[in-house]
Amino acid sequence: MADSLGESILQRVEKDGKISTDVLAKLLERDHQQIVGTVKSLQALGNVIETKQQTNKYWELTPEGTQMVESGSYEALVYEAVPPEGGILQAELMKKIPNAKIGFSKGMSAGWLEVNKTAEGGPRIMRKASSIVDKVQEQLKKVHKGDIESLTDKERSELKKRKLVQEVTVNTFLVMKGSEFSTSVNKLETDLTPEMLASGTWKDRKFKDYNFDALGVMPASGHLHPLLKVRAQFRQIFLEMGFSEMPTNNYIESSFWNFDALFQPQQHPARDIQDTFFIKDPEFAHEFPMDYLERVKKVHSVGGYGSQGHKVEWRIEEAKKNILRTHTTAVSARMLYKLAQQEKFTPVKYFSIDRVFRNETLDATHLAEFHQIEGLVADYNLTLADLIGILHAFFKKLGIEKLRFKPAYNPYTEPSMEVFSYHEGLKKWVEIGNSGVFRPEMLLPMGLPEDVVVIAWGLSLERPTMIKYGIDNIRELFGPRVNLQMVYDNPICRLDK
């Protein structure tokens, strides 16, 4: 049977023919939402009742407006606080009356008050009008009585602007008799139980219609961030092209592997605290391949392998300093040194994707923490054309075909190229990576054969992701400003042409 509230509603419908849910709430002394919930339950029983949604709008006082009905407007209170003779210091008035700043401003606009700025002790507020009529309070009293129609549009707009009144929208339902109306109805069964089948009682029961077209509730699940999706795509492309992944599980790196092994001079600006995060504890690294370190020291300070070097003093104290790695090229240096220790050189193709850290100024395309995609090919007789061809093939698989290459300088590659891609959202070319041919000063001290060439590149993960997903600010993709709804809404995969 319907519950007591449901039966009470049905009895009122039988008596009146049709009745609104807000009227029912007043008559039955129940919360309106409770009445609406019960009406919806009655609708689920079949055609017992019919409903029609209605929208009602009315004006009501805000708590601030209700207070003014009782005590008066702020400007009237300020006016009353100013003595008729001599006035009052402005500073004293501001402390004396709540919301005095608003009241003073409105009182000045109404011409009730004036200020004597040359008075002794500071500005003094004086009465300008001998008497006032608190029109705001009178208007609010009309609203309180439900007579807002007597106010002009301008008066109503001003009260709303001051947040003294608000327009309230209430959705109600007009409840009417249905084709199967009854004040006493049986609740429809939702399940066919074994007991009903065994006893045969199911023959006398009415069952709720099943909606076989209804979709089930989607199970709660996690969602991949766009960076993870593009990272997986990058990784798959590298593997398809025959590359092997390098281990990159060391965020902290020594300056030796991060800078010195790459023939980057110890006086280079990138090694300053303005560009690199230095580690305080442990401050220094201690384990190095000493014979290799001595060859690196020599090529930096006096030259070698056909190079004159940097011609400056090389200090091991600088090489020992621990930092947050500024690029995963430090990992490449380690892997190439390991490769050089083999008895016989074998061509390799390596890649890595992991985080790097730089002391950058944050803007729409730069972060202090980001991901670098590192790739290198070590083989005989490689040229710059091989590097350009690999990059074109790689990005074509990713769906990015608008590429440009610009000559650049890197301490450890010669020649060097910056890689640009066109960002449709920003309507400009955006740098997405750097590339080049590793210098002999870097490779030969490791012990690699003289005729081995290593082409390499470091790409951004964030910027290609921004291009693919139409994001114009890197801080909305990676970091504390990420909108999780963006992660939820983006597709599981993208089908690029």
C-alpha cells in the first residue's frame, strides 16, 4: 500500500481534482521536496496520477534586506549617527556604525551629508539635509508585504544590485487524476521471487514495467591523463621503429654526467643556480670512472681529438656537484660510455621518456618540471639528413606533419637544429625539441671508434600534447592548475588522420 503521505496526497487530489505541490506542502505541513519525492513515487505506480511541471517566480528579501526593514538602511543609520550641530569626525563615524562606508557613500550620493576636509582633527562629516525620508526602508517593507509590483523597474533594479532583494525560481508540479486513479493503490512489484513462483501468488501481483532500453550506470573508473596517452603513443612509435628504452630512474645526477661528459664548459650559464636546481644533501657525488674522468678533464682544459678544448681550468669540485638533472641526455651519456666499453662496437638505437628539471620562469609554454623525450642512434656514416628523416618519420606517426628545422648551437652537438611544429590553437610555430650530431669531444673520450657517428634529439612531451589536444597553456596540462574534468572528458584514444 502507498504510505500515509502518499494516501494524504491522493485524498487531496480526489477532493480538489488537481492541486500544486507547493500548496500540498502548506496544507500537509511538509517540506516541498518531500512532497515532490512522494509524488514521483506515486507516478512509478502506473497511471494513478498525472503531473505537469510549473515554474513560479517571486521576489523575497535577502537577510541584509530583512535587517534593513527592522532597523533602517545603512545611509539612514549613518545620517542619524551624525549630530545635527558640529558633525562627527569621519574616522570616528566609521568605527561607530556597521557598514558605515557603504552608508556614507549612499548618504553623500543622496545629498544628505557633506564633508569638511579642513576641520581640526581630520575630515568631519556634517549633515547637509535637515531631515530625510528612508525610501530604501519603505521599498523593502513593500517587498516584505509582497507588493513589489508597486516599485518601479529602476527601484527594483537598485535593490537587487545592492543585494537587498532576490528573485527566487521555484519548480512545482500540478498533480491531477490519472486513468487508474485510486486513493488506495497496491505497490507494484519489482522482482519475481522464487517464493512467488512456488506459491503461485505472482498471478495476483502487478509488476512494474521493465525498461529494457535503459542503459546501466557506468562503473566508476580511472582516466588516463593526456600526457600519459601521448607518452604511451611516443613509446609505441619508438618500439615500432626498433629503439630500445634506456633506464631513467635517477632524477638526481652529478654535474659530471649532466654537463662535463657532454663537453659543456664549467663556465656555461646553464650551470648557474639561476638555471639549475642544485642538491644540498648529498651535495657531492663520489664514484666516477677515473680514467674516463681524466680524459674528459683533458679535452676540456687543453683539448684533444682534433679540438683545442675550452682552454680554461677544469675543477673536479664542480663536476662532483649533485643536481636535479636538466635533461635526460645525461642518461644517454652513461649509455654511450657503457657501449664504448664493449670489445666490439654494435650499432644501437636508444630512447627514454622521463622528467627533467630546470629553474625556468613559468609562462604559457614553460615549466620548472617537465618531460623530455630522448632519442639517439649510434652507427657508422650517419649524417644530418638521417636525423631529419628520422624526426619526420617519427612525428608523422604521431599525426604531426608541419615541422620546421632551425640551425642552433648546443655545446655537445655540431651541427645542431631546433625542431618547431605549428600550433593551430596559438596560430604560431612552437619549439618542441632540439637535435644534432654529438661532437667528437664528447664521444671519443668515452672510447667509441672514430668513424662512429651519434645523432640525437631531445623533444618535449608537453608541447606535442598541447598541439594534439588544443591546449594553449602548459599550466593547464601539467601541475596544480590541471582541471580534472578535462582528464575525464578527453577520449580514450585519438584517431588522427
